[in-house]
Amino acid sequence: MSEMPEPIERTSQWWELAAHQSEIADVHLRELFAQDPTRGERLNLAVGDLYVDYAKQRVTDETMSLLFALARKAKVEELRDSMFAGDRINVTEDRAVLHVALRAPRGAEISTDGRNVVPDVHEVLDRMANFAERVRTGGWVGHTGRRIRNIVNIGIGGSDLGPRMAYEALLPYADPDLDVRFVSNVDGNEFFELTRDLDPAETLFIVASKTFTTLETMTNARSAREWAMNVLGDESAVAKHFVAVSTNETAVAEFGIDTANMFGFWDWVGGRYSYDSAIGLSLMLAIGPENFLAMLAGFRSMDEHFRTAPLEQNLPAILGLIGVWNGNFFGAETLAVLPYSHYLASLTPYLQQLAMESNGKSVDRWGRVVGTQTGEVVWGQPGTNGQHAYYQLIHQGTKLIPADFIGIARPAHDVGPHQDIFMANFFAQPEALAFGRTADQVRADGVPEDQVAARTFAGNHPSTSILVPDLTPSVLGQLVALYEHKTFVQGAVWGINSFDQWGVELGKKLAQAIVPELTSESEPALSHDSSTNSLIRRYRALRRA
Ligand code: F6P
């Protein structure tokens, strides 16, 4: 591990930012725009297909240069280079962090522990492509000889959110003859509802789990096997209706899936960074190998940008640092991610895991309790729905809520006047948030004096607007890689390990211990706190009633 640095919040770079924040805390975005008529043309960056405007963030040129100095002090670039070099930067799990190798071109070299992992990546991609083509063309059939019409991905967290999000995002590219579904929750109602109208003879289950031990996934997988066998009758049918995606070959074999039908990945791929590995098999089945590879190329172009661009022109660095600025210096606790796209409905939940499981840490990489806020609470749903729900609080509430707006210029389906009405909202909301409406403007509209205060908009709410030409596989890859690397930059500044997730372990362990207390015939001796004991007793009584 690298030498222990001084905590970031004790560095002179941090204090300079704090001093600068007190100088500009009251400066309104209206003033910043008035002072510099070219602000909108200057504070943006076009990288690949992404045009990112951060002129409506509460930053000046000085803010940005102080933030870049902070990033340099935190050695963000050095950590980035260590990641690309295959060093074991996931210190608590002693693992390399090489999701960037998942999209490296054939022939590239990215090594960890002296082994070039790129050939392994392409070997799995080739097997996935071969399998996907067979299923898509009817070469792979079910146990009774019927063609596969339904794909059910069973997984949770990173083994669900990524492929689910990308499948929805790329629906216009999906084979309309394949019905792809995602079962994640261990709530049996979900399994029931998602399989009730499916014919097992035409259904292929993908059990996607890095560890192949996750309680939710294994419970769903066992139910799926029982559901399929009840109809197909024969254990040998498992081979035709179940494939696995995992790093755990032994557990896959123990479950009864032939390891010839297993698609592997590696411990250097974190769950939340894994949908471009074999975890994306359901996606590849839906959109076909060619589109999947185009998506990887999109990821790759953003990786290259992140790896090579100086901080001052580095999009993930700029967005990450602006997040630090809003969170650590303006006290914002959340980030609303607001895609103006029906197809990106699951982007925010996906980014939630990416950002919050990665950076929800309170101990740094050297084992010290951090001295500043980390993590970003990510939330939101597609516009314009949110506008009629929670935007009120963003516009006129008492909290500072920075937002990322994501808009797509050319829709997959241009239906009547929809697109321009939709996008008018995409442009209007950041404008309203930034500039608000002063009391004088409200008065000038003829609003009665007793309503002026309530109808005034303070403005000065920061946002970033990301505009892309179309939602292609490549653009999706670029967008996701942007957020991956943004998350990396923030973790590096805070000095935390963005690649472990110990915080989910305690709840898992306690749940495992509670299961027998709920299922035992006789009243169990409970030794939890009095609240948990009472809840469990009441639940048992309700179940029996
Ligand atoms: O929530 C914890 C976690 O380990 C995530 O990081 C991961 O994406 C998810 O569980 C699923 O894990 P697995 O793929 O091993 O089933």
C-alpha cells in the first residue's frame, strides 16, 4: 500500500478551497453568468459522443484550479495509473481492480500478478457470443426441442442492476422475439409474478452471481429449478435450461449446472463494475454480440480518455471534483440523477449501487476514520415524471440538491411532437434551477403582493447537463464508464477504498441466523434485542394465524 498521507481535509489545498468557498458562497449563478457572457461556451467538455455542460455549477475558474490542485494532492492520477497497471488497489480484499480490462481490445495487454488478462477476457466474450448466437438463431433449444423464447436472469446487486439497466436502455436493439426478465428480490412474489406466464420448455435461466453463495440469488435459483423440473420432469433438463455466470466453479457444479455452461469472470471485477463481463450475458442474448461489442468500445473510449487526458480536460475528474465541491464545501448530501429518457429508467438505481456501495465508507485506505463526508446519496427517476413529484423540493425547498440532467437528442421512436416537448423540459429545468425568479420578476408578472414570496424562486441550484446524440450501445458504454471513473476520482480524493463492500455483510449474517428462528416448529429461544425479539414473535404468530 502507498505511504500514509496526511488526511485530505488537513491539507493546505483543502483549506484553500474552504476559504474560497466562503468567498463565493453568496455569489449567485446569475452573477457568474452576467460577469462572463462566454461562461456557457467555456464550461463544458465534449468527449466522444457526450457533451457535458457544467456552467450551471457554482464554480469559477479559481474553484476548478483549486479542485485540480486537490486532486493532485490526493494523487488521483497515481491511483488511476495503479488501477490500469493491475496493482492491488482494493486493499481490504487484496485484489486488483481491472474492470477496464473487460473492454480492452483483443491484443491489448493488461496484466495483474504477471498475467495478461486480456486473452482470458476475449476467450469468455467469444464463448458468450457463440452461445448467444446459438440461442438467438434457434441452434440451442430446450430439453423438449422447443426454441428458447424467454431469458430469465437471476441475480442481485451488480449481478442484476447492470444487465437490467442496459437491457432497458438498449431495448430498441433487442430481439423482439426474446422476452428477457430479471428476478432479483428474494420476495417469492417477484419470482411468482415474473414466471407465471412463462413456459419452462421455452425458458432459459441465467444464474448470475459472482460468489454463487448470495442467499437471494441461490434461493431464486433453487425455486427456478423446481419450477422448471415440475414441468420438464427430468433432471437432465437442467443442462438445457440453466447456465451460470460466476467466479465460483465449485459452487456452480454443486448447484447442478454443468460447468461447460458456465461463463466465468474474475475476482478483479467488482460486482457493481461487472455488467460488461459475462454478467451481461442476458444483455448480449437480447441485443446480440455485435451490439454488445459496440457497447464495450464505448466504455473503452471513455477509459482511454480517463487514462490519458490531463485533469483539466478530464471529464470523470471534472464531474468527480464538482461532486466533492458540492458535497464537502457546500454541504450537499445527495445527487439527483435525472435522465430524460424512458429507456434510462433504471440508470439511477444502477448508479445508486455504483456510487453508494463504492463510496459509502467511513474508514480510509490506511485504516483511519475519515475526517470528512464521503459518498453521495444518489436518487432520482426519469424526467418529466419527477417534475410532477419531487422537483418542488429541489426548486423551493431548504436543501441544496445538485442534479445531473441527461438528455438524448434523437429518440429511437420519433412520435409526433413528443421529443421536442420532452427536451424543452430538459432545458427548462436546469435553467429554472440556476436562475430562479426574483421577487421583482414575479411582481412584474402581476402576482399579488401577498403571494410574491411563495412564488419567488431563489435559484442558484447547481446542475450538470449531459447531452448525447442518440442512445446507442456505444453511448451507453461511454456514459456508464464516465460514472464509474467519476466514482473512482471521488474515492481517491477522500482516500477511501471504493472497491470493497463490507457494509453489506452484517445484515447478511444476521439474516442467515434469523431464518431458522422463523421456520422452526417450536418457539425459538430468541436472544436479539427486545425490539427484534418482539417483532419476530409477532411475525411468527401472524404466519401461524
Ligand atoms: O450487495 C453486496 C454484493 O456483494 C454486491 O457487491 C454484489 O453486486 C451483490 O452482492 C451480488 O453478489 P453476487 O454476484 O456474488 O451474488
